[in-house]
Amino acid sequence: MTMGAEIRSANETRDALPWWEQRWFLALVVAATMIPLLYPRIPPLVDLFGHIGRYRVELDLDRSPFLQQYYGYHWALIGNLGVDVLVYILGPIMGIEPAVKAIVLSIPPLTAIGFLWVAREVHGRVPPTAFFALPFIYGFPFMFGFVNFTLSVALAFLAFGLWLRLGRLEYTKLRSWLFVPISLIVFFCHTYGWGLLGLMCFSADAVRLHDRGRSWWRAGLEAALHCSVMLLPLLVMLIWRSETHGGGVTGWFEWQQKWRWLYSALRDRWEVFDKISLGFAVFVFLFAIFNRKLTLSRNLAFSAIVLAVSFAILPKIIFGSAYADMRLVPYLFAVALLAIRFKGPTDVRLGHVLAVVGLLFFAGRTAANTASLGIAAADQNAKLEAIDHMERGARVASFFALPCTLWWPLPRNSHIGGIVIERREGFSNDHWLMEGVNLMELRYTAPGSFAYDPSEVVRPNLCHDGLHRQIDQALREVPKDKFDYIWLNDVGEYDPALVADMHEVWRGPGSVLYRTKP
């Protein structure tokens, strides 16, 4: 066959693909995953504002006498470095906030490419049902601002696609060499992403080997042996944990909480819509099981089962890092949906219907996430004007109130004080003190328990949960002589006598800034 004939043959094959498998169309879908993050100057993800404060310390501690009074920073090889390293590279070039936005903006499309690549490797093509998995990119962990983790998940799915491809092509020796550094990269991005990668690779290889005639026991042993090339991070973890103290493992088998994590997989702002969306995804999965034209890939179905068992076994907190089990949930649903395929050749009519419905589901969730993040960004932009009234190096105690009852909308302003560190080289009382989990340490301890998380979170005066202070209690007990400002955000009603000795500097929507000294 001549070169021209080969090109014509390739073009004919590509043109024969259904519209939902065309590369240009998939590229548009991948690009569309970025839409919810385009408007906000800072992605309004719950914990991200606290992380941004840490990035300022990371970059400018040596040059800022203010930051040196309040914080320390020591680089170490820990499994939680993903965005920190990228900001260290890009921050001096772009500025911290643009660098953070660019990095966070890259996570959804990278994850989408990983999802679609895995589906392509497992099914030999991209099934129309793959679009139902895409909304889970904006799941609870991403919306909560676990950016190191979600970046590691994006890399894990990309690596998983490569693992599947090299296994399919019988390049297992090359795969073994490549996945030594790949596993280290994913691990240093975040430990949990490395764990997710290992689980998916093990389960996929076990099914592949069983399909080739091994018994399940032998397939499992061989799969474990193949995955052993990704165990080098265990050595790093042992060294890392031997140099730290505290941060235990707690929250085993809290079934009521696990149930809550399951139905919160798409939690964002509107409870009914978010739950209906999840219910619809579950309906699609059940439809695939009972429809005679559809089935599940044994490869990805087994991966989903392994993730489900891991979710059931994992505790809530590992080495001081919270929500260990919750983080798996959206990706468990995504893998289950990616497992759906046609039993035989694609039924074109059903394929069109599933592709259109899947894209409508993706578009609906994208529109809702875009609106939700836009609302949050506008609210935060208005509140962040308070920082313009603070001097450089200001010490700020910020307070944000959680409602008395379980509240579905995410508490997006709970770590807004982190921007005080980033924009004013100041002190904020919302930093996490978890040894071995992040690299920033607290030097300014004069405020006592008001110096760190969760002192920034309060409750209304009518309720108390044993962990957080009531707003009046916080205003009464906060050591005002240790702070220059008290910044209240969405705290509701409080006793005006408790702020009578302070000067109101600025007031905005749901926000007020008081100076503690004349």
C-alpha cells in the first residue's frame, strides 16, 4: 500500500467513527470542562484560599520580615507537594494568584483526558456513556479545594491509561521501568492519588491475566508482582512518617458518615439538584446493567469494586489528613460509569441517544457549576475588598459561621483569611497545624488556640457543637491585643457590646472589618 493509500485509509476510518468519537469533538468536550473556572479570579474552592496563603510563605519567606515573624517553611519529601511545587516554579513568573488559577484550571481537562483515555483503552473506542462520568470531575473533593489530591488523581488516570495501553501491547517490561518514576511523581503530588493508581492498576491487571487463563489467585499474585514496581514511595513514606509525630489514623467504619459521603459525591450549592444529578447517574448505571444491549467491562467493573471495598475499609483520617475515604467516592462513580459499553457492535440508534443524554447531563452540571462558582466568586470579590484596608503585615482574626444544622452549600468563605497572608504578608488564624501534612509551620503562637484552624469557624449563638465556638464566645475570648483586625464574614447576629471597643474600618455584603486598636 502506498503512503497516499494509507493516509486515505486512515482518514476513512476516522470519518467512519460516530460523531461523539471524533477527535475534534472530544477536544471540545475536554476544553468545556474548564468553563466553570474561567470567570473567577481565584477559583472559589473551600480550602484553596488557605493554601494560597501558604504559597506566599513558600515563595517570599526569605524576603519578608513580616512573614518571618509569623511562619516558617521547610521543604521536605512528603506525599503532598503537587501544586506547591508548580507554584514555586510558576509563581515568580506569573504571580501567585494567576499561577494558582492556571494550575487549578488544568486539573479538570487533564482528568477528562484520563477518563476518556481509560475508556478508549478498555473498550477499544470511546463509548457514548463515557460522558456521564465527566461531571464527577467537579465532585466533592475538587470543590472542597483538595487541589494536590485532585491533581494527583488527574495524573493517576493518565498513568492508568498508559498502564492499560502498554499492557495491551505486551510492553510489560517497558511498563515496569516507566512506572517507577511515574509512581513517584504521582506520590509526591499526593499520597492518595498514588494509592488510587495502585488500586486501579492492580485490579485491571488481575482481570487481564485471568482472561488469559490464570486462576484468580494466580492472576492476583502476578498483578501484585507487576504493581510492585510502584512500591518505592513506601520507602519514602516510612522515612517521612518516622520524622514526624502525631497525625493518627481515626474514624474507622463510620457508616452514617460514609453514607453521607456517597450521596454528597456531587455536592456543590443546590442540594436537590445535586442529589437528583447523582441519582440520575446511578439510574444510568442500573440501566446499563439491565439493558440487553449494554454490559460492563469486567476490567473497570472490577476496578470499581476494588475502589468500593477500599472506600468501606478506609478511615476518615489518615496521618492527620481528613476525608481519606470521602475522596474516593466521585472517582468510584466515574469508574463505574466508564465501565459501561455495548455487548456487541455499537447500536447506532441507542448510541446517539446515550451520547446526547450524556452530553446534556454534562452540560447541565457544567452550567450549574459555572453559576455556583460565579456566585461564590462575586461574593468573595466583594468581601476581599476588606483587605485593601489592612496594612502590610497585619495580624487578622477572621471568623465565619457554619449554620446550626447540616448545611448543603459548601462553606466557601471559611478560609478567606488566607488571602491576608498572600496579599498583605500578614497573619491569619486559619492555617492547618498538621505535622507532616504540609510544609508551613506556625511561629506566632501568642493568640493560643486562636492562632490556627479551626478557630476561624464559629457557630451561631443558638447552637454549639463541641468543636467550634459560638460567635459571641469567640468575640469575647479572642485576645484582641494579639491581633490588629477582627474580620467577620457571614457570622449572623452577634452582641454589639462585644465589638464596642473596636473601630469599624469597613463594611461590605455580609462582611465587616474591625480594628482592635485606635
